[in-house]
Amino acid sequence: MYRKISPTEIEQLLRQGCSAENWATVEVKEGFSTEHIHNARFSGAIRLGLFHHTFTRPGGIRKHSGLRNVTLHNVCIEDDCLIENVNNYIANYSIGDHTIIENCDLIVTEGYSTFGNGVEVAVLNETGGREVIISDKLSAHIAYFMALYRHRTELISRLKEISEYYTQKHASATGTIGCNVLITNTGAIKNVRIGDWSCIEGASRLQNGSINSCREAAVKVGRGVMCDDFILSSGAEVDSGATLCRCFVGQACKLGHNYSASDSLFFSNCQGENGEACAIFAGPFTVTHHKSTLLIAGMFSFMNAGSGSNQSNHMYKLGPIHQGTLERGAKTTSNSYILWPSRVGAFSLVMGRHVNHSDTSNLPFSYLIEQNNTTYLVPGVNLRSVGTIRDAQKWPKRDRRTDPNKLDLINYNLLSPYTVQKMFKGLETLENLRYASGELSDIYSFHSAKIRNSSLKSGIKFYLTAIHKFMGNSIIKRLENIKFSSNEEIRARLKPDTPTGVGEWVDISGLIAPKSEIEALLAAIEAGEVNRLKQINAELERIHNAYYTYEWTWVYDKIEKFYHIKPEEITAADIISIVEQWREAVVGLDKMVYEDARKEFSLASRTGFGADGTRTEKDLDFEQVRGDFESNPFVKAVTDHIKTKSELGQELISRIEHLA
């Protein structure tokens, strides 16, 4: 409970260099002591807690909580805070327990603020038209709808209403600084809401934003950082001179080393260092580390940008109006260039300069290679790449989110109905090209790219192998741990649990789902049945959690098309045939990955080792640094995978072969 400050306490504060515009507006908690308040000036409504705690700062120095050399206006301070040496003042703020504020310039809430909520970020098109309204609860999926579904005007209108409702609900003329916050050596902080356990050290300027820190996932803002019109989600780190303007930074993102970004969205686990971003939609795990890299007007996810990667979003005609997409898992090599508009298929590699507006969305796992100003496409080849498999394994391990409330719903699967449906389309495309131009053609033309004959044949083989692997995986999983006494029991088990999942699937920036479910959710938003951000996120989570149920429905629907077997007439003999094809595909792909990994241990890869010695010393130096091939953890994982999958297939065969 608070009470009016007493005359005796006022006299003591005056002796300690304190003053007040009107002592009648100063209230204190029961048990309040003036001992640790010196050179403090008060105006407006002031509430002071207790000052009992002693902080131990880096280096072992101890400082008692209290107020020293500070001007406060309309401020409420909870218990055991240390606030000292504020050059200007703190105004219109509520400050939580155990917070330290030292050597700062200015902390103020001016007017009625939304603290970054409601800011419109002009992603993808710098000239506008795809604005995303940011908020504390923004997920990659809601942002995806706002940016890309502009053709559904009622949906966009509803999403704006929902965002505006949230924005106004959380607007206030008083800012908050949470509990256990550290703010030191920082410049001006204006209209910024700061969550519990935030750490702000040496930031230059923070204006109109929210720092959504929590105990489980603290936010860190470091030296030289300048942020305007922003939201930093839990676990984010912005450090070392990063500059952000109109940006949303998602959970566990890391931006630093003078990274510069404007009108951009970064979702879970993105990393940006040294380079620049303008009007990008960076879905989960978008990574760029290099000083010479510019990402502009593009949509990415699970993407790694090589040094000097660049894109152009205008053709010197009507300005920067063009955009492009690198679907999940795409990579760019050093000095790559893409002229937007273009669309690159999932898990593809872009090498060289491409100026012909490629669209390879239905040819995933491909290489786009530039030779003599011509784009050559190598379909499916990335399926055998050790790098692709390593990426798929590392993403779940590199999810740094520790907040129990995760905003983005991330599906890490390399093979899914989303990528495999594209392989079906890719197979059809490649077969049609071969039929139209003849099997003996040296070069096939696909949109603005060229495909060599050998690449086309290999692409068909790669896609067939991957489809066998995915379909077989799902069928084996569906039939595991069950003893069957008849073909009818097998058929009954194979029947889907839900009709949902048939048809096209979509990747909503990390969330893989049946398009029908997404359409149903969007229709519910348009109808006003789902009208809060919290409700939208809950529906998306429901869809995400049902992924494997929906996946099986999709696989079941594809059995007849791929295996030419009616699922309602399938027999144990058919299953055994499918498992044998699956085993051949899995082992075949693993062996290709194994051989690709071996290249990393070739003689050419040893160049630069043992610089001053003999061939023997070079080999010894290589092994000390890189290890030998057979004991490499990834190589061992591949060989173990071959063994495990072979045993898994044999186990199913042994359970049903008596029915064949």
C-alpha cells in the first residue's frame, strides 16, 4: 500500500539534495526509507517503493538500490531498483522490481503511444501495397497472409481490423519497464515498452517500439544499436551497431555487426550480420553473415545467403516494384545475383548471375547455374547433397527459442506433401519436355532456363527415388507395431483418420499444411468467426499439430497414382513390394550422400594443410583438424541410417510375409 510522504521524510530528502515540484503528489510504500535517495528531483505523480537490495555488478563492485542524480516525472518505481546518473530525465514510466538504470540520457513516453504496435512495414514492394501491420503477437504465418493474400480484400480488411484492435488495446500514455531489467550507458529511449529481464547496454537510440523480453527468453540490445518503429520478440539479440527502421524481429533472432535493415520482417531464429536488408520477408532460419550481401524485396525461409549475394527489384522502368521468392531451404553462393521477379524452388542452390526471371518452384532440390549469361537448371541434384541433409538435421538443433509461448509454428521436414507434390509436378514437366523435344535432344528449354539431356534424365531418377522414400516412410510408419492376420486388417489400418489433407499443400513461412485447412481458416476470418490474433494463432497451432494425420491422408490418396494399386484392394504382397522399392530408394540416396561426403576428404580438399611439410605431414595435419572419413560423425550417421532403415523394412516384411 502507498501513503503520502511524511514531513520528516521530506526534510531528510531536502538535506540529501532532493526537490519536488509538489511534495503532495509523492507517495511511498509502507516501510519506505530515505537513506538511499540523493540528488533526485520529482514532478507529477510519483510512487516510490522500498530500497533494501544490494546489487553486485561486474568486477565485484557492490551498489545499493536507490535513486541518485535523477529527475523523475510521473514515474512509479517498484521495490529494490537502482536508478542513477540519468542526464535528462525519466518521464511517464512504470518501473518494475530489481531494475537497474545507469548512465542514460533520456527515458520518456510522450503522448499516447502504441509502442511499435500498428506500424506498417512495406515488405516485398518498397512502393507499398503489401504492408504488414506488426504487433507483439505477430507470427510468420499471419504476416504471410497480410503480405501475399492481397487479392482477398475482405481478408486483408479483417486482418487490419484485428491488428488495430490489438494495437489500441495495448496503447497507453505510460510506458513500462519490467522487473529485473538492466539499462546502462544508453542514449534516448522514447515510447518504448521494455519487458522483464531485458538487457540494454550502450544502445544509441530506441524509439517507438516494444522489447518483449521474459525470464525464460531475455532480450539483449547492445552497443551502438539504433531502432525506430520496431518490435523485438523474446530471446532476440540486437547488437554491435545494428540499425533497424520499421522492423519486426522474431523470437531468438540475432542481428549485429552493423547490420542494417529497413521495412523488413525477421522471424524465428534468423541471423543477420554485416550486410543489408530492405523490404524482405525473412521466414524462420534465414541467415546472412557477409558484409557485401544485400537482401532486397524477397521472401525467404531456411535460407543461407552467400557472400556478395544480391537481387534487383526494379528494371529501371517504374521503380522498385518487383519481388521474388526463394522457397524454403534455398541457398545462394558467393557473388550470386537474381533479377526479380523470380521464384526459386525449395532446397535449391543458386550460383552465378541470373537475369531471366526464372520460375523453378515445381522443380525443387535443383541447381541454378549461370554459364555465359545463360541459366542452366539441374533438377533434383540437391537430393544427393550432403549439405542438404546436414541442413535438415541442424535446423531443429539450432532452434534457440526458450520462451514457452512460441509465435512461429515450424515444420522441419525435408520431404513433405509440400515438396513431394512439387516432385510429382516436376516429373510431369520433365517427361513432357522429353516428349516434346525428343529423347535425343542435347538441350531442353524450360521457361528462361536450359536443361541438359543428362540433367533431365538424372532429375527424373532423383524425383522418383525421393517419392519412393517419402511414400514408403509414411506407409511403414502407418503399419508399425501392429500384427496383422489378414489383408483386410492391413487395408483397415491404411484408411485415413480424416478426409482432410487431400489436394494441394502450402508452406506458410515455416508451417506446412493442406491448402484446404488454410482456406477454411481464412474464410472464418473473413466471416468474422475468428476475430482476434490469439484465435488465429490457436487455429494455426491446431493445424500444425495435426500435420502427420493430414500427411497420411495425402499419401493414401497418392498410392494409386504412384504405385498403380488401389488402396482399398492392397495386399501384403503389394506392401512388401513397396517396402523393397522404398529400401532401395533410401539406401540409394544414402549412398549418394555418402559419396558426396567423401569429396570433403579427397586429395583436393587437403590443399592448404601441412603447409611446410611432406605429403605424410599434410595427411596427418588434415586428420588432426578434420578427422578421418569413416569416423566423421555425419558419415557414421549415414551408415547407421542405412542399417537402421534396412532393418526397419525387414521388420515390417517379417510381420506380413505370411499373408503374401
